[in-house]
Amino acid sequence: MRPTGQLHLGNYHGALKNWVDLQYQYECYFFVADWHMLTTGYEDTKQLPKFIREMLIDWLAAGLNPGVSTLFVQSHVPEHAELHLLLSMVTPLGWLERVPSYKDQQEALKEKDLATYGFLGYPLLQTADILLYKPAYVPVGEDQVAHVEITREVARRFNHLYGREPDFEAKVEKAIKQLGGRASGLYKQLRKKFQENGDQLALEKARETVTSNSRLTVADRERLLGYLEGGNVSILPEPQVLLTTTPKVPGLDGRKMSKSYGNTIGLREDPDEVAKKLRQMQTDPARVRRTDPGNPDVCPVFDLHKIYSSEETRAWAANGCRTAGIGCLECKKPLIDKVVEEIAGIRKRAVEFEENPELVRNIIAEGAEKARDAARATMDDVRHAMNLRMD
């Protein structure tokens, strides 16, 4: 996430809440994208340290657990910049110019001077951010799939140019042992059948033996799949998209919740202020009087009910709106209770980190060191592949 200060409910339900769940299913890396902030906000960076700190507190208060996931600040891991530089040497300019959001953001941010390489190259920096950790998946909403696709294209081009991994045979032998005794023997037998006789069934069984084995790292899985057909492995494996559900989070004026619209509810906002904002929140504009029936399908308050309320409460609100059986304030009451309860919990958890900035600094320092360990390993492979090391 780009650090823009304290987060709001749109950030929370749009991504952060999903991250909290994912950290217990995968080995996850989450970072504050301070360099990305410079792509559009390079003219004024005075608030950046504060914004970084506020975002980290929001993450921790929302439930990101540094004991199971890696939290760090992008600029604390300089390998991001190095890989970005090296990828820029092989990436055609036209690939960056055709990224859908490039012209869209230039149009939306006309007041800013975005005629910079940093802005043009931000998808490539994002590519480096991803490939540096050789991930199996990148969790994104549908609107971000194009960014992962350019990452895959850049990885493919890099591997085509430099795709011969150093010490490949030794790494394959080590990976075969990781399969386990019986599976290791089976893999070798099936590979020999395919290599000597072109047995496609043996190839399929060998692939299944590899892909179903939970002991393997992503890199080892790529090595063994490549070795089956006699080739080497990609230096930078192509990540897959992990599509995540992104609920529609309306702002107080009915538009998408966004700081630029001034229609947000902050994750750590005062509960009384939250309740006041929700009581004043726009509803169906056609429902002028209490006795007018409304349409929940066009009411932003009902979009919040879809996130917070039970099926029973949603049915009550929808029916009461359509029949004018309840007023808008009555409809908002159970919603206000749920939102205030959630935000109060986040505010309470945040106090520990607000009062102990050294704790936050330690968490980020440890996360950066862990991230750098993974990043250094990738950069060793990249430098070797590009003959940028003297052995």
C-alpha cells in the first residue's frame, strides 16, 4: 500500500482485511510502498515519515501479525531498486506506455507534473517488488490483474534472455530429495520413461508428483518441472494471480470511499464522530419523505449492510426500505452499531503501538531483515544470470 496517512474503511475492506486472512494460509510479505508514493507525490515529502508510521499502526491494529507474516518498508530493502534498474534494461518502452492506468492517471491527476520516468516506470518497480520474492501468488482484485500480467511478461522476457540457472543440476538433486523417499524414486523413474520413450502419461504423473508435494518451495517446484523435459528453470518464476473478493465500499456521499473525495470513515476515528457521519450519510435520493418507498439497490447505506449485516438484517432493511416500513435513520441503526464496534476494537488495539513507537520500529527492522534475506538470494541468481558477478 502507498502511505497516504491513516487508513479508512475502504482500504480495510478493499484489501487489508483479506491480508489478515491470507497471512494464516500462505507465507506473506506486506510492505509500505514509500517509493511508489514518490511516483505522484515527489514534490512534497514532509509528511511521508508520519504517513508510514500511521499506516503501520493501522496494519498492526487491524490484525496483521508480524509473528507469521513479514512487514517492512519498501525503501528499507534496496534490492527492490536494484532489480527495478536491471529489469529496466530489458523492458521495451512500449510495454510501459500501454499499461491501462498510465494514461488514466495522467488524466485524473492533471494538476501534477507526471512527465517523469518514475511515473512511467512504476509498473516496472511494481514488477520488481513482486519478482524479488519469487511468489506463487499475488493477491489482487480484478482491476489489478493487468499489473500482474506485465510482471509475468517481464519475467518471461528476462528468462528468455538469461534463463540458465547457476548450479542447476545440484539444486535439482537437492529438490528431488525434498520430495521424500518414495516420491523421489517415482519422480526419477517417470522422468526416465518420458525422456527415453516419450511417455506422455509418465510426464503427467511426474508433474502431478511435483505439484502435489507440499514440502517444495516455489523455486524447487519450478526446477523439477523444468528438469522433467530436459530444460532448466526460470530465474524469475512467473507468479499467478490470486483473485480476491473486493466488496463495494461506498463513501458518505455515495461515491467510492476515497480521501480525495473527503467522504471517508477512518479506521481509528472517534466512535461518536463515526456514528454522526453515518447518521448523515446519503441514502436513496428519491426517498424524500419518511413515507416514500425507497430502493435499496441504489442506496449506498445498503452497500454497507452487505458488508456488515447478517442476512436477516439485510432482508429487514431491504423490505422496510421498499415498503417505507422503516425510515432511513432506523435502517442505519444496526449498521452504526456494527461499524462503531469494529472501529472501537481497532482503536483499542492501536493504543499499544501509538504509545510505543520503538515497538513499531523493531517490528519493521526485523521484517526488513527477513525480506532482505529473501531479496539477496534472488539478486544473487539475477546477477549471476546476467554475468554481473566475478566468480
